[in-house]
Amino acid sequence: MAKSRRIAAAVVIAGGGTALSTALLVTGSVSASTGASGNGPIVINSGRHEVFVPAPDNDTSTTGHGAWSTTQTAESAWAAFAALNQFATTDLPAEVTPALGKLTVPIGPVGPAGSMAYDAHDKTVWAYKWTWCQPGVADTNPDPSQCVHWLFLDGDTAIAIDETWQS
Amino acid sequence: MVDMGGLRVRLGVLATCTILVGVLPFPVNQANAVACNSGTYAAFEGSAWQPADHTVAGVRAPVQLRRDGLACGTAGNGAVSTWIAIQQGGSGVGIAQIGYAHFYDPVNGQRYCRFWATGDGTNGQSHMNSCTDSNGYRFFKIVRFWDNVSKVYRYEISDCGTSGYGTCTTKDANQISFGWEEGAATEEAWHACQDQLMGSTANRVNIGTSTNALQYIGDYGGTWDKRDIFKVESSTCAAYDATISNNEVVLISDGRN
């Protein structure tokens, strides 16, 4: 992680504030990679350009993926997160679907030379999805069963990168 | 959100009653305002700042979390949140928002998380994280800045930790500023939740403290200061209450707690 010099140069904070992101800064491409098998990117948030790219064949094993490999399994990463969050059980619930892939989560707008600050850029993650509408949305959604909630955990550390509802 | 989720906001003033629609997707009015423990609409208790020039360039406050309640409703739709925001005035639904939320996750149960939201605060534009905080205060701020590449103003939404504003982490800096800005520091309950996140009459949940007040920046380049805020109350639930102390602390409670 590096301090975002691009943000520092591009913005003037009202009120003299100095709140600068501790974020990954990438110059050049702002798009996520594509799975080798052609699994298409899943746009989590189009406005924010948050994208998840499933690993080839949506394989949830941890071997044989090369760049897709992680030290955690889907179950172990979930168990670590569940323990930290004091869930009733650390077992991966049947309602939750895991997937290995790459996550890109921009923080800021595109800067000079296409640079951008990221929470994650092509980061190998375990993604988990389950049916859950954002509170309030469930009341008006004609088919709440279509609401998708995502949790993204670092594939090596199981630390949460983002949790959100798919737009 | 929780408001967490994003919240779209709409303000209107009806005598002493202000309508505020936050992170969630439809307006609240007297016709559909919730009664206690019933209904499906959001209830808001808190405060707002509506400067005459429609310019709010920043908001910051320590926001209190309490983890000792249960979200009501059914799994998935219950939520209570405490947040600060710069929101779009008039009929707009835009919001830049950050705070705490208590969710009733249908798979994993009760969860207390930090959250932030942009856009209209609905799907894909609200994010939850760090659901392991203990009871206490956390400093959040939202500041408008000039994006010299796109040549537009945007909002930087920051989480500044538990000891002040000296070290902050930007959660998002994408949201383009609203032409008509209003400030808000509010608690939002879905399905008329009775929830300790809202505090009790004897021990209210605070946004701001006497030593670290809820503060706003007015026009661009202005300074942080407490402002002439007013009470926001969109619910018919008499158990909910919000009071404002010295224009610097918003104290919220649910009398049933």
C-alpha cells in the first residue's frame, strides 16, 4: 500500500483538510483482467467500476491456477472471517456460493495519465454471494430472490476488502 | 443504510416536521410514515443543516456505536443506522454518506458494521465493512474537493479512526458534488426497529460530542464549525426522539429501550 500522491496532487481539500487515502495507486489500465477461460467480468457497481472476474471454470480449489492461487481455501477464508465477526458458525453456509477470482475496487476518479487509486486492483480474492436485498430495497423489489450480496476476502489473508450489494 | 446503504435524501419542512429520505430508495412522508413496530418505511430521527446558499462543503463528527440491540423486521429487511451525510437538496436523491449500521443479515444474523454510500445509496452504491468494532465513537468526515482532471467537484468520504481527524482513510472519492447541498446527521430505522443502536432515554446515541462537535464547512474553502442545525423527524413513532444540544451534539433515543 502506498500513499496516493496522485490524489494529493489532483485535489484541494476544503477547509484545509488533509485526508488522503492509504491506497494502492496504479498508473495506466483501470480495467480488471479477464479470466483465462473467458469467464466474463461481473460488474458489482458500474458507477464505481467495481468489477469481479471469476477464475477459470470458477474453480474453487487452490492449486493449478498459477496467478489465481491463494493460500486460503474458500472454507478457510470464510471460517476466519466468520470467527472474527462472531458468526454462530464458522462453517460455510449452504446459502453462500464461493468463487475464486480477481477484484478491482477503485477509490477515486481517473487521474493524470489514467492513474487511479484503488482499494484493490486485480487482487486475488475469495468472493461469496448470497441472496440479500439491501434493507429498504427488499420492500420494493418485485423479486427479492434476485438480490445479490457480495463479500470479498483477500485470498491470502482472508481480510475483508469490500461487502456490498450488486447493482 | 444503513443507510448504510446509500441513502437518498429529500428534505421538506412541514411545520416542525421535516421529511428526510436517506440512503434508501423512496421518500418518506406523513402518509406512509411508520408507526411503532409496523410498516415498511424508514423512520428518520436526527438533524439537518440547510444553509441559504445551498452549499455544504464538508461534514464531520464522531458517531457512536452501540451493539446491544436486535434489529427488527424479518431477516434481510431490518436495519438501523447512524450516519452523517452531504445530500442533494430539492427533489434530488444523491448522497455521500458514512456511519454505522446494524443489519439483520438473513444468513449470518445480527451484524454491526461501518458503512458508506454514494449515488442514491441503493444497490451497488452502499458498502459495509469492519463489522467488529466495539461500543464507542468513530470519527467520520465527508469533504468536497476539486478534481483537477475531470474539472468537477467531488466528495471524499473518510474514516478517521477513534482518536480524531489526524489520520484518515479514504473510502471513496468518486461522487460528483450536488448542485444543491444539504447536511445531515441522522439515525434511520427500517421496519420501525426498536434497537439499542438508537440508544435509550437515559443513554442516548450521540452524533458529535461536547468536545468534538458535529461540524460543517460552508462555502468552498470555509472552516469547520458548528452550524444552525434543526431537528429532523419523519416518524410517527412517539418512542423515537432526537434532541440537539448547543448545535453540536445530536442525541437520539428509542424510549422503549
